[in-house]
Amino acid sequence: MRFILPAVAAATALSIGIAPAAANSHPRHRHHPQRVKSHVSLHLSGHTVLSGNGIAVRGKVRPSGRHRVKVVFHGPDAGVVATTTRANGTFAVRWAPKEIGDYSVRAFGVHDRHTHGSSSKGRRLTSYRQAGASYYGPGLYGNGVACGGTLMPGTLGVANRTLPCGTIVKIRYHGRSVTVPVIDRGPYVAGRDYDLTEATRNKLGFPGIGTILANH
């Protein structure tokens, strides 16, 4: 009997020592992958678009993989286009503004289990419409204009029948562009929306009567 008791005690001590070791062999918490900082790039196929036409928007999220992206347009026709990147992190969407005017575009990478959300640099876009135009100036220099001031050979601006005085108008003609204020009223000829001052006409290389692109 005296030999049995020490053996039982030894077995008990051994079992007590083994149990904690077995319990400690399994991790108590599951390890979640650490999120990494992402980078979003954004490119437009152009920075001008004619009303009714669309523009291609492309970009990439790094690191590569499939990520959710939102492309946000701010302007007269604001909107959001959601998409998912390809396996290499690239994405492409097409968007057509319904209103003319100036827009800002930015892409946002959505926060997920692998990456922190981030945004691209903002891009600028202008939607134009076709507008009939003529020019004026010679014979009128020294006269006052409807919005205040005096018309001179170097005066940059346009006349329009309805836009508020001082409205900034972007105008394009055959690849050239100017940004000028509304300074006067006119033209009063059917089919014409703008009268360009002579200085504005010269900067555009505008022949005198024709069609321009305008953002108003």
C-alpha cells in the first residue's frame, strides 16, 4: 500500500502539469490581417466635353486586388458612379454630364478588410455647348458698356442678353480657349448667343461670325 500511494500522487502531479500545457498549445485569439494604406489614381480622357457626349474615367487602386471604388462628380449635374476594380487594381467607367458647366471629379477607394479608404487627387472637367457668336468693337471704342466701364481695344469680355453681369464664361474655338466676364448686352441677331469683344476674338482666332463652344 505504501508503494501505491506515491505512484498515484506522481500520476496526479503529472496530469496536472500536462493539462495547462495542452491548453496553452492553442491560440486564444484569431489573428486578423492588418489593413494597409491604399493609393488611388485617377485620369480623364479629356478635360472638355461637348454637351450630350461622354467622357472616360480610368484609375487604379494600389495595392492591387479587387476593391470597391466610387467616382464622385460635383457640378451642375452631380452624380456618383460605383464600380469594382479588376484583379490588377484598375477600373474604368464612362460618364456623360447632362448639364453644361464646370465639374470636379474625384475617386474614392472604399474602406475594406484589407485596405484603408483613400481618395485620388481632384480633376477638373468642363462641359460645353455650341453657341452662335459674332464680334463687335471697331467704331464703338470709348462708349460705355451695359455692365459698367468703357469699351476699349484691349477690353476682354462678351455681351450676352440674359447672363448676369460679371458671369465668367469659358469659350473655346478650334483648340484655343479664353475665360472672360459678361460686360455688355447683346447680340440682338437671331441665332447668335454671344458678341465677343475684338480683344477676345483675337485671342481665340475667331473669324468674326460662327460657332463657338461655351460653358453657359
